[in-house]
Amino acid sequence: MKKIAVLCSILLYTLAHAQLPETDIFLFEIKRTGNTVIVKKGENITKRVGYDNQPFFTPDNKAMLFVAIKEDKQADIYSYSLGSKKITQITTTKESEYSPTVMQGGKLFSTVVVEMDSSQRVYSYDLAGKQKPVLIMPEDSVGYYSWINKDSILYYKLTEPHSLHVYDIKNKKDTWIANEPLRSFRPVKNFSFFYGTKEKTENTIRLYNMRLKRSEEYAKVKSINEDFIWDKTMGLIKSDGSKVMRYNDDVKTWVELADLSAFGISKITRFAFSANGRWLAVVSNKD
């Protein structure tokens, strides 16, 4: 059995020391009108005992990538076809792969690879899973990451304390941003990205301007919230129990977008919208 690590909460830890969370991925067909979301129908597309997590819709709106850990106890990348509803395994390596993200150009995707010596670095694969993986950046101890542009990766580094960095692939330059970050961070617009930091009683979401190299406070959230995305239309969105909520910047408060408790979901730990706004993927944590 190969040595693998599991992305959970704020860090990666080995199976020898922790139990995998029970998670399923629900797929919802939705209708978006401005800043509102109407759930039309939904289903549990994984529906099995085990770990199914980290959904990412392909930019062409044809498929959704995700991570699954099955009987062999290793993490591999799978693809769910939105048309045929067929699940296809993409990676079958000896290493474990997490956080699949389609790269610019649409032919490759990147993942955090837990190597045989327990190094955790970002590699690229082709979507068919036939070519050998290519190392994208040499930095080790990567927990989570997000592409800012084709040459820059924003990533969570498992230092002590944990820290947030930007890696410039072209110039091979690593820049520290903050300590004690949340696991969610994404590009926003105009050379900026959002990230969160942990406080004693609540967390702070900040916007960072890469040109000015400075950040400013954007919103406050409960300390239990770590899952956020940035939507081009609706702005900052978070999960909160069974609900998906958006931040109304005008009145500085959170507004409910959807409550998925009717589908048996009580704790959303990851979520993603498709580029065309037709689909919403939600990870339901059953623990």
C-alpha cells in the first residue's frame, strides 16, 4: 500500500494517523438570474461509502473533475460527464493526486501530487491521463493552490505556522503573503485575489492588490467558515451548514442563495459553479 496524504481541514495528514471523512458529491441543475439561484433538480452522483471530493468543472461545461479514494487507499482524479453521466478514471499512478484544476488552454489540468517520499508539489497532466505528469513548480509542502494567471500560482504552504505564498513560474520567484491563511483563496479581477486569515473569534477575508502589493479587509466571517469562492457575477460566496450564501457588499451582510437541507445535506465542505451557470456541485460531509 503506498503512502498517501489526505487534504482535510487545514492540512494534509497521512492515513496512518487519521480517518478519511465520509463525503459525497451532489450535482444540482440550477437557474441563475442576477444574484439569485434557483435549484431545479439535484442528485448524489457518487453515492458510496468513501471519500469523493474537490469538484472542478471544466471550462467547456462538459465535465467535472473530482478526487476519489477507493479500496486501494490512494487518491486519483476522476471525470464525470455532464452529458452521459459516466464516471471515468483519469489518473492511475502510484502517487496520490488532489485538487484538479484545468489550466489555461483547456488541454491540461494541474494537481497537488503526494510523491513517494511524501513531498507535495504541483504537477500537470493531460485530460486523457495518457501522458507522464510534468512538474510545474519545485516548491514543496503545498496544501492547496489556485492559479492567478498562466504564470503565477497562489498556494497554501505547510510551514510552521502555515503560510500563503505566490509563486512566479516564469521567474522562479516565491513571495510570502500571509501567515495562518484559510484554505480558500481565488483570483478576483484586475490583478487581485482574495484570501482569508484566522483570528481568535472570527476570520477575516482580505483583497490583495498584486500591483500595489498590499491587502485590505473585505469581510468578517465566523471562525468555522473556510470554504469560499469568488463568482464574477455574485462576488464572494461561502458555505454555511446546508446553505450557500453570498456577501452583499452594499449592505455588508451575508444573503442566502440556496438551502440544500431538503436533499439530506447538513454540512457543505466544498462547492463549485460551472462556467455557464447551469450547474452547482456540492460536497456533503457526512461525518
